[in-house]
Amino acid sequence: MSFKVLQPGLLSLLQDLGRFGQHAIGLTTGGPLDNEAFLWANRLLHNTPNACAIEVSFGGLQLLAQTHSYICVTGASLDLTINGVTKALWTSHKVLAGDEIKLGYSSQGCRSYLAIAGGVTIKPSFGSSATVMREKIGGLDSMGGEKLATNDVLPCNTVVKLPRQSLAQNHWPLYGQDAATLRLLPGYQYNQFDSGTQARFFHGCYKVTDRSDRMGMRLEGPAVACSSEQMLSEGICLGAVQVPADGQPIVLLKDRQTIGGYPKMGAIMARDTATLAQLRPGAMVRFEAVDLYQAHTINTLAQHKYDATPMLHLKD
């Protein structure tokens, strides 16, 4: 009762929603860089939101089904085939033992999510299956923290019959953009940046560089400086925009360090870290300040839209 990895692609990681409550012992959150696409992959298969799935960066994953089940692929635009037949994204598909599933390479966006009915059934480590390679935790070996490799076996449950669902394309997130606006909540260190620096930061454009990974996205643009270049280390939240000595902002993501001592402008909204993680090097971003009331309203409306979005029911 499993799927075998024939080709792992560039970077494929097992992820659930993340590892929470472990910062005190130095373990970061991990989890999918694009929560929305991850949640839809599980929802379309009737999985629990936290079911373990595969995050595929840039594509190339190939699997062999060794049991009957259903799969769904969401996120970045790429070709999905089962036994050489092209299949739709954002749709659940039946697979039989012996079927070969192939993901091409993404043409728009960076991260895709392949979910299996019932999830990949691996033992959690510190409360989560999320793979964090830097910490060597999560994934197939409960303390290994490695990316998927050829011949890895992904345990799962056999599922013979499951109502198939699809998300209409007009509800798909937009990928392949070359620009995005990131909404930032200024933090308590914001006023340590002078008014000129603040204006330069919010009016400037920053380029996503190729020196980015799951820890953080390094940006390049108008340099910003703080009156205090370093300070006592403190806990780091998702989306924190820290400013190192060179003045080039870094937006911290799911595999960020748990503490840091660089000054921070604030933090971008968690749902905007997903937007950022789907941008390719060379894309441009701007920052827009929001307050807690605005952020709460944005999140509430987005959750309501997700809950109310209808799914199309399909026949086998």
C-alpha cells in the first residue's frame, strides 16, 4: 500500500501544515510554502487539512502507484500525466496499482502539491511530518529530514472508491506573475527606521533574487538602513522582513531560523508569503502597509471565500 518514487524532481518534500509549539527547543515550523494550494489538494480528496502531501518545487516528480488510490495536483502550472494521458490540475483522479504519475516542469509559479487520498501515512516527528532539511527532521525517516529520492516508498492507504471533485478554473489562484504587492504589518522596531528610509522602502521596487530558498526570499532594491544595525536575538515570525547590514530585505519563510538579531520592518501577511514563494527570480515586489484591523478583515474574507467556494462533482 504505497507509491514508489521513480524520479524525485528538483526538490520534493513531504509536508503537513507544520510543526507548532517547538520553537523553545529550536525547531522551526516547516510546512507548505503555499498553504492555499496545499489545503485545496487535500480538500479535493476529502482529506483532513493536515494530511501529509508532497511539495514539488519546479516539477519533475514521477511516481509509481503500488495500490489503488486517488491523487490531486494543485499549485504551479505544469503537465500532469497518468500512464502518458494528460490529466487536469486541481482535480482528483483515480489511480490503479501499476499506474505511472508524471509531473512536468512548471511554466507558471514554482511550487506544486501532490496529495494522495488519506495522505502519506508516516510517523510524525515532534508532532509533525513536515520536512525541514536544515534541521534534519521530518519526512520518511522520522529523524532524517531528507528530500525525496529515487526508490523511496511512500506508505498510504488503499482507497477503492472516492467521490471525485474538481475546482473550476476561475477559482484557481493566478501564477506566473512578474510583480506582486506584499501587505506588511509594521513591527515594534519600525520606528527605528527614519521617515526617509520608511518612504524609500514602501515606494521602492525589489527584485526576487536567485539566492532564495525555503528559509527566506532575498530581495534586491533600494537599500534601507536602521539606526540600530543589530540587537538582541529574539523570536522570528513567519513573513518577518529583516534588514541585514547590506540593507537588502529578506522575507523569512517556513524554514526560517527560530531567533535572529537583525532589525525588522515588520512582517508580511502569511497569505502573502505564499504569493512570494510562487514568484520566480527576477519578479518584482512592492510593500504596502496594513494595520491589524485591515489584516484581520482580509483574512476573514479570504477564509469565507475558501469555505464558500463550490466544487464540481465528477464521475469516474
